[in-house]
Amino acid sequence: MSATGIGAAVRRKEDVRFVTGKGQYTDDVVRPGETRAVFVRSPHARARIKGLDASEAKKMPGVIAVLTGAELASDKIGNLICGWMIHSKDGSPMKMAPHPALAATIVNHVGDAVAVVIAETQAQGRDAAEKVKVDYEVLPAATDPAKAKSGPQIHEIAPKNTIYEWSLGDAKATEAAFASAQHVTKLDIVNNRLAPNAIEPRAALAEYDAGTDHLTLWNTSQNPHVARLVISAFVGIAPEHKLRVIAPDVGGGFGSKIFIYPEEVVCLWAARKVQRPVKWTSDRTEAFVTDAHGRDHITHAELALDLNGKILALRAKTIANLGAYMSTFSSSVPTYLYATLLSGQYDIPQIYCEVDAVYTNTVPVDAYRGAGRPEATFVVERLVEVAAREMGLDPADLRKRNFIKSFPHQTPVIMAYDAGDYNASLKKAMEIADVKSFGKRKRESARNGKLRGIGYSTYIEACGIAPSQAVGSLGAGVGLWESAEVRVNPTGSVEVLTGSHAHGQGHETTFAQLVSERLGIPFDNVSIVHGDTDKVQFGMGTYGSRSGAVGMSAIVKALDKIEAKAKKVAAHMLEAAEGDIEFKDGKFTVAGTDKSAAFGDVALNAYIAHKFSGQELEPGLKETSFYDPTNFTFPAGCHICEVEVDRDTGKAEIVNWTAVDDFGTIINPMIVEGQVHGGIAQGVGQALLEGVVYDKDGQLVSGSFMDYTMPRAHDLPSFKVETTMTRAPSNPLGIKGCGEAGAIAAPAAVINAITDAIGSESVSMPATANTVWSALQKATPRQAA
Amino acid sequence: MPTVSMTVNGKPVSGEVEARTLLVQFLRENLRLTGTHVGCDTSQCGACVVHVDGIAAKSCTTLALQCEGAKITTIEGLAEPGGKLHPMQEAFREHHGLQCGYCTPGMIMAALDIVRRNGNDLDEHTIREQLDGNLCRCTGYHNIVKAIAAGAKAMA
């Protein structure tokens, strides 16, 4: 392994601009004549718009225009869409309600935009927005997903506010397995709604060139090409070839910046109308009422086991709250990204899952780090842990008894796991966490008046999304391949144009490590280009832990083509047969001789084209690959959380965290650890601190960082992070992906630990001091063994 | 409109501002120093931290006019003119104390203030407590803590 090759903890190229304040985030971009957009948003969860009077606002200083939903509709701008078709059990398609970028007749959540003020400055825009008079007729809102089906009907297309009633698995066979079970564990679980809260708020800057009838959009997007496709093909703002989308430096996404939102559509539309660039930057309160939220499942789950703790079946019924409108990928999250992981790491013969997706008058819900897999892992790992307690079995032993041990393994829920070793990660995690001495630590804690608990989470996820035909057959509207164009310059440096997008993942470094090692050229001679639809022809973007497994595989395939072409050039240079040329460590050599040419020389010759006939062999050295994965990848591992709970206050402190993950091949261990740390922090946030709260009228109570508790440094411990390794068989590098694992594993580990500490299962997320204290009052904590 | 004058990163500057213009807006929009970021609207996230007369302040909660005559240091003022990074900036890079980079300028400026108040030998507990005013969504803080401890030592 070289100092900058695969497996090396290379320090990041992108850091210099970030630590010196020279990053270029969307709000940093300034265009001549720029105006600011300020949205007028509904203060009601559900209301009819009876009238809108912008006359006073239009007269205010600095106001260029006030544009409304009615004008958007009359300009025939199309609606936003959900791009994944899900069918109900009865075969009917999901009920996708119209979602205009500006509401014209009805608003469906607090924050739903009805108009936009375009002004010279932000302050002037804000002043004017306050003067836009909207006459609302407040309507009764449906806010509780548990009661949505009997609440006021929000959308004409969806009776009982039901989007779909979907299922997966064999209901009859599962029922039979439960009937034969000697033990059944039952849990009612709420997977709490979260706000992603990337620290960089969303932003959009649209510029129209009247001379060329061309629009440019700078946008905080995780997938600029997908944004461009949706905005041109569905919303109809401009044809693709007249729309450039640039996602520059983006300050975190976690899924929330995948989707196509009303704001960028409105900025583009407004820029063409006012003939000046229009910039919108969200403030944090606005983010709480517009960024897609995550999670929000209500589940009843059951696990059937025999006398010896062998799992016979699992079933779950889930209500998934998708909010007021179906966001871009929303339908897939509680179905094909959730139910398909309900086997966990276990050999479960029968699984049946029903999911009812409902509308409520709340912010739309869509993928958020883990997207469906944290929900699945929480169900499975809580069931297994509680089953162990009910049956008097050690939770690690119960898991080991049920681990899948031979591969490939076909689960009853579509996924076929290709490789893994779940015993290895559990064993290593238990050693590092020193589980053997837990009893001693528990007694020590008790002497200090604290209740100590330990919780496991052995998770699995499906990543590297995804084989295009497979997801197409499940309803996806797009393929999920990835692209790479490798350009070798005449002077031997290389630019890789990737369809992946980095918003913290360090691709400029990790992708360069791959290329540098493969071509035998210095790490500093490799540039990674991403995020601009004028530069990268098309890509599907970054989410679902796919950039390593899919994005890098595309680069490998392109590099294969580069090597093949370069060998042809080298053959001419070295006057040998193409078949006799070998490539190793940056040199092309004629086999069995010492005649060689360095990569740089070959590159130059490819462009000078003097040593070969340009009719027999095309000059140049540039190759493209569109890589379609053959399978999902299946990262998996074991996290062990140890907590101390204060009896008097209920406050739970995490005193130890051990993570042992199998991510397959690792390109940069430093970056992988960072991804795990960040994921764990978000998972701990869900378990202990975070939760979006709506009141019964659909008012967002947790609408700022004052009310919504973000994890801080003192809420978290340092983490012990290690790996085991089974290569992913499905891609050339053997990469599984690591971006979401921490967020998927962590919540179950935390809640398993707290419930262990206090001897009660009545702990909901977030497990605030109040929640834990209340449960403690009715509980009998287990004595230390 | 009132005019405000101050020194930013050693250079005297002045500009027209409204009474309600925040220091962060003056820095980003008037002076085009976009390294200082806005991440929230209730003064929790710390992405906007700068130094005002040598002390950390949240520039989102400071009016530009409040800084009349003050000496401001932003993230852009830390590295040497030739480009050599400040030891704290170098420590963040060395220890992977950043991912998306958005919280980083405020985090580094806050880190320098932790050193000012607590010295060069910082333990984990102190750093974690002192970072109460800085949010990061990417790193889980683990490497930020390591970076700050290392940067503090290197500044000694």
C-alpha cells in the first residue's frame, strides 16, 4: 500500500479551502444584478386561499416583483413529483396528490409557500413579505398519522388520506409460523420524526441569459443532474440542454438535499420573469418547515421463536407518515428501503410486512441518512433484545444462534445477501467493549448511584443503490447506475469527471487515491470534478452509501478502458505487439524485455499522434463508463452501547461506544471512521435528543435550534471504531459503503442499553431524562449479576 | 444610512449599513469575506463565530454598528500571507476534524478562544463542554476534539 493509495489514511485535498474559509457554497456565489427571494408561507396547517393582496408589498422599497401561485399556474409550470411508483395490495397505484411549487388555492402544511417577493436586498424582501395579505379560510387539519385515516381528507385523490397500502412477504406462511411458535415477542414502536438539519441551509441561485434563452441554477443539491432532469422533464421550466445546474460546495446533505424542492423551481421561474438573477437562502426556521423530514413510523412488530430461541418468523405493520405531499423518493423509503431489511443479520424463514403510507398536514417526509434501514434495524434489534430478556437468554447468544452463516443467503424479503461474517463483528465488538467485565462496571456504577446498561445493535443495510432493472421492476422511475469520465491530459495529469457528488465525503481525495494507485501517477496529479451539469454529462448523485460501490466502480471501468487504449499507443511507441504490453506501477513494458514507456510519455504520445496512424487508432486518451451495479451491497456490523442512567434525574449518559463494521474494501480508513462517527452522532441524536413535534393543530412546536435538540460535543463520547472485512462480491473493488451505518445501528443500541439499565421496555425515542425517569418509576431495575 | 468603520484581518474597512445589519452580513456581503457562515437564526450553531477585539463572538448576534472601531478577525485572517496555515487550521486537516466544512470556520475560531481561556493543555472533557456553542452535523465531534487538543498543543 503506497502512502496515497487504496487503504491509506491520506489527508484531504479539499480541507485547505475549508479551513481557510475559501469554500464556495451556494450562498457565497454572487452574480451581477442579483436579487433576493423571500417566500410568503402559510402559518396554517391547512387552509383555503380565498384571496391574496400584494399591492402594498409591491410598493415597498426595493421590491421588484411579488409572484403568486396563481401566476405560476397560469405560466403552466408543472408540479413537483415523486419518482418511485408503489402499488397497493389491491394493485392500485399510489395516490400522488398535486404539488405545485407555489400554492394557489390550498395550503397543506405550516410553511407551504403561497408567494415570493423578489427584492434588491434580503431585508427589503422580508419587510415586503410581511405586508403580503393572504386571506386564509382555516380548515381542520389531519396531523396525527395514527388517526390520519379517520381525519379530514387532505387531497381529493386520496380517500382516508391513504397513499398506499403495501405489503411484502408471505402472509399465510408467516401466520402459520407464528401459530407454531413457542414464544412471541410483541412491541409497539414509534420511530420518531427527525429534521435533518445539515448546518448549511438550502439555497438556490437562478440566472437567466436572455440572449441564449439559457438558465443556470446554483443549488445545494446532492444530485445536480437529477435536479436538472426533474426540473426540465416534469416541471417543464426549460429543456435540459438549456438548463445548467451547479451544485458547488455543499455543507452536508444527509438525504435532505436529494429532493427537488419548490424553492429552486420558483427561483428559476422568477429569474426569467424579472430578467435578473434570483437568490434564495433558507434561514433555519424556514428549513424546519421546508426541508424534508425523516423517519415518522408507527409500528406494531412481532417476533416468533421456538423454545430454544430460534427465530421462526417476523411480522410488522407500519403506518408511515409521508406528510402533506409526496416528496421525490418518499414512497420508496418505508417500502423497498425498509421492509426488505427486516431479516436483519438473521436466518428468518418467514417475514410479512404491511405498510400504510398516509398524508398529514405536516412537512413532507423523505429519505434521511439510512432511509428506511434505521427504521428496520430498530424494529429487528429491539425485538431480538426484548425476546432475549423475556426468554432469559443472553442477547449476544440469541443473536449468534440466529445469524446467517452461509452465503449467498436469500431472505424472504427480496434481498439476497452476498457475503458477510456476522459472528466476526459481534465477537470483535464484544472483545473491544470488554463485555466480560460489564458486571463489574455495573456494580461500580451502582455504588455511585447510577444504573448501568449495555445494548447491542447488530445491523445490516442494503447500500450501493442500485441495479437499475431491479429497482425499475420495483417502481423506480430512474436507473441507479453511475458515470465516470477519465480524461488523461497530454502532460500526464488526469481529471475524473464523476456523477457522484461530495458534500463532506471527501471524494476529491478518495477518488484520487484510486486513480493515482491504478495509473501509478502522483496523487497531486489527479483532479476530481463533480457537481456541474456542464462538465459531467450525467450522474445519479450521492446518497444511499453509493459513491464508493457505484461511483468508484464506474471509475474502475473507465480506467480499464484507459489502460487498454494506452497499451495500444505504447505498443506503437515500443514497436511491439499490443498483446505483449504489460502495465504496472505506472510503466508500460514489453513482456520479457526492459523496453518500457512511462505513463506520462504514453499520454503525451496519445495526443501528439506521431507514432501511429490516426486512422488506425484514434488519438487522445479519454474514456467513459456508465456502471450499473449487479446487486446491492450489504454492509453490516455490531455496535455496542454502554450507558449510565442517573436514578434521580433519568438522564442517560453514554459512557462507552464500540463499533465494529464490515464495509468490505476500505479506500481511506480515516474518512470511513469519520463517516461512522457522524452516523453514530445522528443515531444518538434520534435516540436521546431529537424529535420534530407538531401540536394538534399542525403547528410546528420544534421550529428552531432552541426547541429541537441537536447533538452537541458534550452529548457524545469518543467512539471506538474498528472493522472486519468481507469483500463485496458485486463490484470490482469489493466496496460495500459506509456513509449511513452509524445512523442505522445507533438508535437500537442506545435504547437497548437504557432499557437494560432501568429494567423497563417503556422507553420511547427521544429517551429524554423525563421519559427515562417516568419509566423508572414503574420499573424494577435488574441487579448486576 | 449610517457608515461603520472597523479593522478586519488587519485592514481598515468601512461601509454603509442599516442599523439592523448584522456583523455577519457586513462581513459576507459588504466585504465579500464569505468564510464566516450562517447556519441558524437563534445563535446556537456557531458557524458565524469570529473574534471581536480578540474575543470570540457570534457575528449573527452582533450588529455591524456595534463594531465601530473594533478589531475583527475572521477565518480568512488566520493563515500567514504566504499561505502557511495556522497550527489550529493544520490540526483540523491532520485529524480529519471536518467533512463538509460548513461549521469549520466557526469551529476553528471558537477553538482558538478555548485556548485563550483554558490554555494549551486541553483535556477531552473541557473541549467537549466548551464546544456547547458550536454544532457539527457531519463529524460526531470525535475528530474535532482531537484536532482542537492537537492544535492547542501546537500553539504553545
